[in-house]
Amino acid sequence: MSKIIFVMTGVDYWTLADGTKHPTGFWAEEAVGPFEVFKEAGYDVVVATPGGVVPTVDEGSLSADANGGEENAAKVKGALDAITELRNPIALGDVNLDDYVAVFYPGGHGPMEDLAVDHTSGELLIAARDSGKPLAIVCHGPAAMLAATAEDGTNAFSGYRVAAFTNAEESQAGLADKASWLLEDRLTEAGIQVQIGDPWASNVVTDRSLVTGQNPASSRPLAAEVVARLA
């Protein structure tokens, strides 16, 4: 059966501007939604993290507020617990792109801490871009693109149009004033063209083989676009 690789953060914190460590990890819906879409379409999922550590869910992403009520929060928690692949990740350095038909990066603030500066992840992103295989990245996941450096020192995705978690959304989430940097700003500085949609509404942007989503609401539509491309 064809496989899709999930590249996920390996940390459970995000260092803020004052040096404190904000508890985080990956965002539940951004893993659960695409996982369910891909599995329903007949694909197997393999999880990879830096060092092969078991990824940590951001507890805030399991709250009723983040999921539109207690009932849906319970569904997300149950679905997350059922993803056994999350408990058996491989090391990011062991990923062979030839083994997978697509690459997916979920978000959460964790990628801002580790994947944004992870050379191995950056090389995988460039290889995925060059392969033409669907490369899907959602919410804070595009932070990983900052580590994709071309041979001339520029960002390998400079000139690409993307969706990513916006400054407005970070402000509304209450963390913009505490952050040492903001994703929208850093991507723009790297020459990546951030296409801003309405806060918290689905916004999926495609550019060549790259498919990106702005926020948790974009995760399932993004996964559906990947499935359509694979078909």
C-alpha cells in the first residue's frame, strides 16, 4: 500500500521572547484530520520526528474551546488516541523519500522551535520539492520551510505562494506579543509569498507541487487536495 510520511515536531515547548518555554507540541486537529482523510483514501501513514522521539500533542488543542465544544473535543481526543503510528515514529534522518508518495507537515507551535532550524528537515523539503510529489504543510508547519536553504544561500521556496498561520491569528491567540518572531513575518523575509485569508477560516494555497493551509480549519481540505493530486 502507498505511504505518506508525516513529519512532526519532536519538542513539547516553544521558547518565547523572554526565554520562558511555552508548553506546546503538535496541534491535534492538524494530525487527526489529514490522517483520517489519507487513511480513508487507502494510504498508510508513517510518522517521523527529529531523533525519532514520540511527538507531544499541545494540550490546548484538545480543549473544548479549540474544538467547538466538549463533544467534538472528545471525538478529536479519541481519534488521536487511536493513531498508533504516533507512538512509533521513525527518525527524520532515516526517511527515504522514495518510499512515500507524499510528504505532510502538521503544525502546532512545536515546529517553530525545532523544524524551523532542522537541517535534515530542510533537505527533505528540498528533495520533496524537486521530486514533484505532493508536499503539504499546514498552519505553523511552514516554519520548517525556513530551514530549506538553497546552495546559493537563499530560501529554496523563495517566490512560492503559501498559506500559513498569520500575524492576525497569532495576535488573536494571545501569543504574538510574547513571541520572539512571527511566522508570517519570517516567511515573508525569506522571499516566500504568504497569501492571507480570513482568520480561522479555511485557506488552502497551491503552487506547483506545494500545498499549504493557513490554520487548523485548513487541514482536512489540504489533505483532500493531496488525495486528489495523487489520484
